[in-house]
Amino acid sequence: MDKKVKKCSRKKPKKKIYIRLDNKRKDRLVPKRQREALLYAIWCSIPMVVKSASLKDLSKWGYDINDQQFLEMRSIKTKKDIAKYLSVSVETITDWVKSDWVQDMINEINKANIARFIPDVDHAFVMKTIEEADASRVKLFKQLNQGWVEKNETSMPELKSALMGIQNNIVKLITQEKNK
């Protein structure tokens, strides 16, 4: 009798997609495909308002509307689509989501994006403060630009005890005057 022996076909374990940044910090891993990981971080950092904005608005906001890669990436909506665009597997994307290195890159890109708008926000804030001159805006303006700190009773305990002593002396004098 001929028995057909069916071989058990096990999938080979996937290669790790990370390399160690250094031997001291085992928790700090860097993706082998750094360029693709960086592009993924950039894609994650594109705000939804930018993904849905018109080219006219993007230009007004200072984005380079002639950058074809940026325009392609802003049109990508899902992780499956970004994986296809970067020629990586969805599992790789999932690993990048868990990677401290990629998360740090996303945070750095977000900080840089926000920093672009700080001068405009500051200007609008100053102009509104000048126009309105309401107490809360003036207070915040002084705190941000002049280092002003509101003084309260906990910051001056000596003054508080001196005032309490004066108040007690006044009460004593009043009671003495009444008793005469």
C-alpha cells in the first residue's frame, strides 16, 4: 500500500522588523524600514482638517500643494491603504503602532506642525486682547509674556500673620473702648 504522506507545512516565523538602537535600552527599538516608518508617522500626523481641505485652503495654510507625495498621503484614509502605499504588511503597521520610536516620531511631527501656527495664534491673541482689554485676557497676556504671577495668601504667610495681629489689636481696642 502506498500511503501518501502529507507534510505539515508550518509557516516560517516572520522576521523581526526592529533592530536595537543600542544594547543599553532594550525597550527602545527602531524599525528596519525607517523611511517607511517615518512616512507612516507623517501620515498619522496629518490632521483630518488637512485631509479634507481644498487645495486653496492648504495653500493658504502654508502647505506645499505641489508636493505629490503629500497630496497622495493626505488622500489615504485607512491603515490598509497606507500599508499598500508603503509596500508593507498590515502587521507591520500594527507593530509600528506599538513602537515607541514611531510614536516618538509622531509626537515630534505634531509638535512641529503646532509650532508653525504659534506666531499666528499669538498675534490673534494679542490683537483680541488689545481690542477687548478684558481682565482675563490681560491677565493671561501678562502671565505668558511678562512672567506675572498672581499673588495669593499662601504665597505671603508673614503678611497674613501680621494682618491677623493688627486685626486682633483693633478688636481689643474696640472692646476696651466699649467697656469704659
